[in-house]
Amino acid sequence: MTDPKVDVAPGMGGLDSQKLQKPTPQPIEDRLQKLVDRALYVGGRPQAQRLRNLLNGTWLGEPLHVVLTDIPIGAWTAAMIFDAFSLIRAGREFAWAAGASIAIGLVGAAGSAVTG
């Protein structure tokens, strides 16, 4: 009686496939999220849970990041419109409004980044 030949498909195990597979590096956002979680939620403090609920938008009923992304979009759109008006009209008020809109958009983008 002859022994049946066993053919191992690639990726199904064996010494050769273990040598060829390299661990994939963890994405930077996952590593950063773990660092933030460790810094904010160490020890299970109630203040840390309140901060987490605030940043996650639990009090709002939906993620806060989704709401805050509208601020820079709207502010920067308004800045483009104000810039166009400042080119048409000689006054400085539209240029000032465009600058203020850009500043509001930057603050909103920072808030969106913190919560996202």
C-alpha cells in the first residue's frame, strides 16, 4: 500500500508559509488612538468617562465629529464668497469677513480633528 500524497495549498500552513508571511505594521491612526485612550481613560476615572462622552457626542445622540465637520466646510465656502465680493467691491469689509471666516474654519477643523 502506498502513502497518499498530501498537497498543502499556499497559505494553509506549514513551515514555508510561516517564513514568508511578515506581520503587517499597525496603522498610525490605530497606534495614536491607543495612546489617546491610555492617556485619557487610565484608571477608569469618572472625569475621563465624562470627557469621552463629551468628545464622542453621547449627549447629542450622534457623533460630534459629524456635526463639527460642517463648520469648516461652511466657513471656508463663505470665505470664498467674501473673497469674490472683495474683488468686485473696493471696501475692506469683505476682505475682513473672509479672514474671519477662515479663522472660524480653522477652529472648527481643530475641533473636528479632536473629536474624530
